[in-house]
Amino acid sequence: MKCVISCILAFCLPAMVSAADFSTGDAAKGKAIYDQICVHCHHLTDEASAVGAPGFKGVTKRRTLEWINEWISGPEAFVKKDAAAKELVKGKPIVMPTFPEMQVEQNRMDIIAFLKTL
Ligand code: HEC
């Protein structure tokens, strides 16, 4: 039984994250999320901020939407399994928090729709 549960956690949850339908995102709602949460660390230009957060301009060209979706779901969990995420933090402590708001798939679709406009 324990195995069944851990198998579900190991295989089905990541699959659910990557099966996201990005077309459902609302860029205007995403901008509101940016203004509330991400603005504290990320610029909308291509310049990194003082805390080392990359600027958002062109981020959807540097990274796939699936990658961004997983990163914003939980940077700490993603760094454990993704080489590019590991490279991004380069062995230093991860600065970006895991946000409760980013556990809601629609919020992630909205912020990604906004990032696509930059
Ligand atoms: C407390 C500061 C902070 C906040 C708030 C924050 N981030 Fe970050 N973010 C970072 C830092 C710093 C990095 C670089 C990796 C690291 O050191 O954690 C990063 C990396 C990223 C990346 C990867 C960018 C790239 O070019 O590879 C994305 C995408 C991202 N953040 C999205 C978001 C979104 C969306 C929000 C708002 C919901 C957000 N972040 C809020 C600090 C923050």
C-alpha cells in the first residue's frame, strides 16, 4: 500500500504538472500576480535584480513553458531532478521560495501567459 502511494506521488503528480494546458492562461490575471508576488525580486527587463533573480524579458524563449511551470511550482523540488535548474542555482542556497499561490495550476497558467508577453 505504501508503495502504491509513493508510486502515485513519484509518477502521477509530476505527470499532472507537465500535462498543463497553457492556452487557459490569462495574461492580465498573470500581471496582477506579478505585481503582488514576483515584483519583489524580478524585473520585467532582461536585467537580473540585486538578489540574483533573472529579468523576465524573454524568459519564455530561454526556457520551455513546461520548465517554467515546474520551476514555479516548487524550485526546491525541481532543483533535485533537473540539471538546468541545478545549474541556475549553481550550488548556492535557492533564493526563490515555493509559493502557496503557485500550487494552484490556474495561477501558474496565468503568470506564464503574462511572461509570454514580455
Ligand atoms: C524572493 C525573491 C523571489 C521572488 C518573490 C520570486 N522569485 Fe523567481 N527567482 C528568484 C531567484 C533568486 C531566481 C534564480 C534562482 C535562485 O537563486 O533561486 C529565480 C528564478 C526564477 C525563474 C527562472 C528564470 C530563468 O531565467 O531561468 C523563473 C521563471 C521565476 N523565478 C519565476 C518567478 C515567478 C513567476 C515569481 C512570482 C510568482 C517569482 N519568480 C518570484 C527569486 C524570486
